[in-house]
Amino acid sequence: MAAMVFLPADPWGFCMFLVVISFGYLILGRIQKRITLAYRSNRNRERVSTTPPHSLSPKEGKEKKSWGEDTYENAFPPSRRFALAEIKTDLPKTLGTSIEELVKSPPNARSSCVPHDRAWDTVEQPAYTPTGFSVDEIHALGDFPDYATLSGIPQPQPYLNFQLSKALPRPYRPFRWAYHQTMSLTKLQSDWWLELDNQYANKIKQRQEIYEKHGPAILQTLPGSEYATKELMEMCLQFLCQRYPMHFRLDSERMIFYNEILKTETHLKEKTPFEVLLNNVAEDFAIMLRDPTDGIYHFRAGLICSSLGWNVGTKIGLKLHEIHEPIPDYKEKMKPSMDRYFSKKPTDKGIQRGSWGLEIDAPLYMPPGDPHEALRSTQDPKHDVSCIQLRVDWQTLRRLPLSGAVVFNFTALFTPLTEFRDEPYVPSLLIKVLKEGKRNLMEYKNTWHTEHVTVPALEAWEKEQKEKGVVPQDWEVRTLDESPWFPGWEEKWHRQQGF
């Protein structure tokens, strides 16, 4: 199977991310529909629709559509125009109108849409984004507007006791049993959207070297993504300055970003937005834009340095369902609900989750044909437990407030398998997944090449934990209440950082 575009750790990571979203969305939709139908039946109310049907033809009105035929040209996320009344801005004066008029949705906001494949300044104005803002209004808001108010996701709290030299990533262990037990999605923790650790400088250097070697396989921006990439860059820099004020500073008048860790000054008008991110943020980003002709989202800009078996160059420009075309039954069973989720996702409902895999050493970027890929085809007897690393790709998905783009970002985190020895329940849970997980899923996770080492080690640590009473002898394996962490994770994490 071909790998998917937003798949950092394994060929099903991003797919499973969206699939669980989609099925949750579909289930909630069906429940809501049943409640609504019952209410209307009991009250004998007439049906009211906020959007016109795809066809008003009597001949077609009763015809049932087959899976995959839906379009979403009339589906939009909630408007964020009301936020204009909550931010301090000279927008009314600049545009020659009142704030009361500005917060109203223009009558043509859903018919005069910005394109996904052309620069927005080249099209007839006014043109509006999926969240209801015009290009002229975005221009008038200027650089670095109040994105927290515009999006509805608050700025992070300053991490005042943060010590970079000791900082470690939070110990994510996103193992679940059984896989159908929970959707494994949680609300975005706004304080932790972008995490820094003591390897920050090394990560930035490694990513710069990967880009220098592979260029467009790592970073591409297509026409139509100009506003979204700028918006994303500004949101990231605002976050870093607010969360880590001792390390980052922004001079918004001179448009200079100061990075005290790397001792660099970035003149923002002289660099592209993704170049700024490459040199300052150790995260990967993929931007999806809405095609106004059918409401489907396309991959239009990517900065991804940590893909395994694929790269930006192989997937850029594709529609959401084209990215996932190799997945069995995707078109028939998954496409509609996934497209529907993207079409209506609000800006204030960011989500997070983790995907995982087991690797020999710590490969960050592994394009097709990379020599490291050969390690996955054999169980090398020379490997021991010291070679095995858990790779977790901690992922978030959110909509940008002004451009309406949907942004997927993730960071690859590596942990030695030996860390699991003193983590309650983790060995038992991972053994269960490796031994009894659905075979086709485990094959796509590519864990087999490590299991001759991993399984015996985990069995020994499970036995040890049960003998010590850390885990009850009769414990029935299940997803932990602390997921994606484990009992006592904060105490261990703090201890390892020296506080």
C-alpha cells in the first residue's frame, strides 16, 4: 500500500486519525438525526433547512445517493465574523464602516469564495474565505492580529518555570485496547500546541539539513496558500512568544523575530512563512484548502521533515480522498464522513491525538528506497532492547480563523523501549496490542521487525510489575484512564527533569 501524506509514523496513522474522527462525527450525526425526526414527528412540524438541497428537482429529490457522490459546495464552518467586535482594531475606520455592519455576514459570502488554486489577490473582489472574511478585511487587519480571539482558542499561559536544558517531551503512550473502545480524540490543550524540549536546537539543525538535501520533497507551497501560510506562521510566532517569553521576542513594528535559543534574528519580510517555520519551529505542517466548486479540501502547502515512506512531493495538490485512495473501502465507507467533517470543522474546536510505531534507532525522515527501510523486512538477531525506540507522532488538527484553512501539525518523539520497565501497566498493554491486535493493522504499523526483541522484554517487565504488586495479577488489559499517558507519569516526568 502507498503511504499517506500526513502519515508520520505508520501508513495508517493519519488515516486512523481521520477515520475515528469521521465515525464519531457520523455517529453523532445519526443520533442527532433520529432525535430530530422523532421531534418533528411528535410535533408535526414542517422541515426547515438552513441550506438548499443539492437539487430541487422532484425527480431527483427522493433518489438516494450512493456513497461517495456527495458534494459540499453549500457546507461551511461557522462564521467567525462576530469576533471582530471583540478585538481592538481600527478595522471599521480603515474600511469606512461600523462594527455593527462588520460583524454581519455579507449576503454573498458563500457565493463569492476565494479559490484554492490561485492567489487570492488576482481574483475579483470581494472574495470571502470559508470562515466568512473578505480578502480586503484580512488585509486591513494587518500583521499579527489577535488570533486567539479570532479563533476562539486562547493563547497559552506563560511557562515561566521552563528550563530548556532540562526540558523533556511529555511521555506519550497512546496505546489502546481494544481499538474500538474509544475514538482516542481529545480537545486541543492550547498550552501545549507547540512543545519545546532540550533537543530543540538539534532538531532545528536536523530539519534544516533534511530540507537542504531534499528541497521540494520536504517543503512546497502551491498558489492559493499564500494567506494561509502567513497566518499559520504568525500564529506560531505569537504562541512561542506568549508561551516561552524568556526565549522568543517579536518586534511587530520592524517585523523581526528574535530567537534567543538559536541567537538568530529573522526579518519576516525577507523570508517566506514556511522558511520562518523551518528555522524556528520543530514541527511539521500540512495545509488543506477548500475548493469552492465542490467543498472538498486539497493539500496545498506542506513542510514535513519526518515522514516515513512518503514525502510532500508525492502528495502535494491532491484532494483528501486522493491522498487516501490506496486505503481499502475508503471511497465506499469513509470518504463522505471525512469530507463532511472537514467541511464544517469550527475554528474553536482543535483536537489532538497520537499515533505510534516501533523503530530500530530513531529514523526521522525515510523517503521511499531509503536504506533504513530494509531493516523492516527482517528480524535481525544482532538487535537488542537498546536498539528499540517508541516513535510517537503527537498530532493536532485545527482550522485557521481568517483563511479557513485546515492545518494538521505533528512532531515526532522518540523514547527508548527500556523506559517502559517502570511505567505501570504499559508493558502489559503493549504486549496485548502486539500479540492480539488486528493483523492487517499491525502489518501496516510495521512492528514485526522489532517484535523478536520487544515481546520478550515486555513479558519480563510485565511479570516483574505483577510480582512487585505494581499491577494486579488479575488485571484485565484495557485503555488506561490516564491515556495517552500512564499512572504516575507526571511524577516520573518531573523527576527526570530535576524538579
